[in-house]
Amino acid sequence: MPFYLVSFLPGVSLVSLQSREKSRGCAGCNGKIRDRFMLQAMDRYWHEDCLKCACCDCRLGQVGSTLYTRANLILCRRDYLRLFGVTGNCAACSKLIPAFEMVMRARDNVYHLDCFACQLCRQRFCVGDKFFLKNNMILCQLDYEGGNILMTMNYSP
């Protein structure tokens, strides 16, 4: 085989065009690929500048992520999730969480990062902090052990 794998991104490979071989056609612009390197994705060859996300135009060979395709679109991970990912609601504020947003999870509950705090004293948690889930509420150790949960009988997130 005349192409040699230089680096691999899931779904996208950067290959070297050997000087003695015929140039390939780019699947993006239909022009000849005469560059030293080209991308191979979806069983086709691309100029490095031509393999882009259909939404944000980021160069998919540079983002180091998986190539996504759907509805005849070539997409980066973020745009694929934004367009086709499953969204849900935050267990604390009940507002929509977009599929591409980072979240915190506790059992079956999903939270915005900013909402993942003690629901009594609003203390934010740091890596390594203990938190407790009682009656579907996130509590810090002080509020959980202090019995302050009784104050929340009428609480509704």
C-alpha cells in the first residue's frame, strides 16, 4: 500500500503522500492533493484544510476527536452532540442541560456544574469533598450530619 500511517485519530488518519505516487483527489474540494500530508476519513482522501465540521468549520484533523456523520453532515463531537445528542433537565434548577455541556451526576440525577452545590447552604464542592444525597437533595457533610434536613420538608428544587 503506498500510504503510510503517520498518526491516528479515531475516524481520521493523517497519511503521507509518497513522492513517486500519483496525487489523489480531495473529497472536499475535488482538487488534486499535492501536499506532503493528507487526511484519510470515510474511505476518502482530503486536504487538511478541507475536512471541516459542517457547523463550526473547525479542522477535524486538528481537533483530535472522532469524526461524526449524520444526515449527510460531517461534524465535530461538540456539534454532533448539540444537534443530535440527548438533552435533559438539571435535578437542582430544572433547567435544560444541553447534550454537549459538562455535568455532574449523583445516582440517577444530573446537574449543571454550577448547580452541583449543597442545596441548603449553597457551598460548592471541590474535588475530594464529601457530599450526601438525601431525599433527592445534595447536602454538604455539615448540613447532612447537623440534621438541617428537617428544615427542608417544604423544600422544592
